[in-house]
Amino acid sequence: MNRPIHWFDSLDSTMTYATKLAEDGSPSGTVVGADEQRRGQGRYGRSWHSAKNEGLYISEILRLSLPSDAMPVLTLALGLATAEAIFKATDLACDLRWPNDLLAGSKKCAGILVQLQGDAVVAGIGINVNQTEFPEELKQIATSVRMATGREHSREVLLERLLESIDTHCGILMEQGKDAIIRMFSESSTYVWGRRVTVDQGERSLLGVTEGLDHSGFLTLR
Ligand code: BTN
């Protein structure tokens, strides 16, 4: 696919820049990336550690013909796409923790942030690629592909695989529907059935045992 890619040495956040491009009508598939983010955004208003040249930090504008109730499943599709890209580029098989954390062992190596902007979706993906250490407050919960595999990896190759995998998984969602993605996610994640989990909802968290995904892509807990 021939797509516009806007790449920066340093940005506050690729989300902010991509949101402005989406407002101005940039086409589906437009990518904003940065070697470093000064104010990388995570879910629930948290920050995303974005050290220079170590991770992959991108936001892609998506204009998909999907009903609005497909948004939770789009998030799952992006998680699957990211896991596939990491596997193809580095041989690392990640687990998926609903809704969109990628784990290597029990630590997080990638995250996804989906925001609506008018009729567009801005899909932000952060992958910890070549970090060899994290700030004290993240040490217990974060890892990188390099730390998990013992090898350095090319961010460029990972970006290529990621954009291909996003196209593939958005295509599956549009052509085969929500159930196809829900089935794939359920098969790829060890968290979907029979796991005692704490689901992070920002200010509160829910404790329970997982009992599968419902038809909207939400995790059910007992
Ligand atoms: C999360 O797991 O909390 C979501 C993290 C999303 C991080 C990415 S990095 C690229 C894009 N720009 C941002 O500021 N955030 C997302």
C-alpha cells in the first residue's frame, strides 16, 4: 500500500499529531511516527515511556467502513496485528491480555491506544523494542522485545510488518466480521478463559476469573 508516512525525530505524542491530521481530512492509512515522544500517552491518561530510538511509536489514521459497535473489536484486531508483526519480525510469541496489552512472559512489551476523531479512528501503537532497562517505577511491569529475546531488532523491519499486519487484520474485521476477530483473539490469548485476573479500568479494577469474550468483544468475568 502506498501511504503517507510522517516521521519525526521527536514529537510530544504521535496521537496529538495524527489527530490533527485526521481533523484536516488525511486519508486512511496515514502514519505518524517518532523516534522519541516527549509526552507519550497511555490509556487512562497515563504516560507511555518513549525513550529515543529504543521503541516503535506510531499512530495510524483508519477510516474503515465499520459500525460504531465494532470499536471494541477493532482494538482486539490491532492487538492481534501487533502480536503477528512482532512474531514475524523477531520470532517472539507474545501473549495478549484483554483488551490490548502484549506480554512477553508476565511483563508488558507493547500497548495500544484507540481514539475516535470524527469519523476516523486514530490507532496508537507503542512497542518496547530495544530497551535494555526501564525507569524504577516500570521495572516490575515492563519489558522489551530485546530483553525477552536477548537480541537487538530492527525498528524499520518491525514497522513494515506492523503496517502489513494492521491492513490484514482490519481486512478480516471488515470482510469476515467481529466473530472472526473474537475467535482469533480467544485462540491467541491465555487470558480469555479460566484465568484469575485483575482488569485495570483506570480508577478502579475488577477481580475475577475469565469466562470468554462476548459478541461485542468484552471480557466476561465470574
Ligand atoms: C497503553 O498500553 O497504555 C497504550 C500505550 C500506547 C502508546 C502509543 S506510542 C504511540 C502512540 N502515541 C502515544 O502517545 N501513545 C501511543
